Amino acid sequence: MKLALIIIIGIILAYLIYHYIHRLIILRATSIVRNDAQATTESAMTSALNQLADEHTLSQNQNHFTASDTVADVWGRGVMAFEFSITADNLQADQLPTLRRPLNNALGEYAVKNHVKRLSTSHPTFVVTDLWLFEGQLHIDVAYLMNESTIEYVQDLKRLNPSEKMPASNAEENH
């Protein structure tokens, strides 16, 4: 009887240890992929903001972001979406819809020029999923469509707000 109890406890402990180690390995791999995707998205945003400042769509004070954070934790593992904050300067809320397209185009041009990997040619590499003003900062959410989870995330956002359309990958297909 004692031997059976020891075996059962041993099996339970082995099972728990296996799942703990497996979880650590998965979390580490996800973290590595997310960090790489964030660095790629930050490079794309830096280029896009500089381009928009050069084109006078944004001011020269807005050609860099002050913060970059992941929004993926809210939506689940594997979603490569990041929030950027830049100085709002004189931007007004009614100007935000006209900023989305040039920003998406600049991100698409960066992706083509730098051969950024993407999952599908039917989707752009990067998509601006949200823009909003808060406490003197312009917040921009950008999704890097490098996997199916992120594409599903963008499609879910589109279902939540049907007036927003996922941009076609015109800038990327024209090059």
C-alpha cells in the first residue's frame, strides 16, 4: 500500500515538473519571438515617423516615439501588437483618421525596402490598429502580421469596429 502511494505521488510530481518545465520553455520561446518582433516594429516605426516628418505630415518633434509597449498580453500568446507614444504637439482628434493611411503606407514601404518577413501576401506586414490622443501624447497601436494569431487579432478588432478596414498591402505590392 505504501509503495503504491509513493508511486502515485512520484507520478504526480513528475507530471507537475514536466508541465512546469514545458511552460518555461514555451514562455521563453514566445518572449524571444516577441522581442524580435518588437525590435522590427520599432525600426519600422522609426523609419515611418521620420518619413512622415520629412513629408510634413507630422512635425519634426514627432519623428520619434517616447515609449513602446506590447499589447499582446491582453489578447493572448503570439499576438505581435505594440503601442507607441509620441508627442501630440498640435494634433487634434479629428486629424487622426487622416494620419492612419500615410502611416500604414510608410510602414509598408519600410517592410518592402527591408524585406521584412510576413505570413501572407494577402495582408500587409504592419497595420495601424488604433490611434488616440491622451495627456498630450499620440498613442499608436501597430500590429506586425507575422503569424496567424496576429492576423486573427486584427480581424477581431475589425469586427469590433466595422468602420475600420484592414488596409490592403498596396504599398508593399507596388514595389
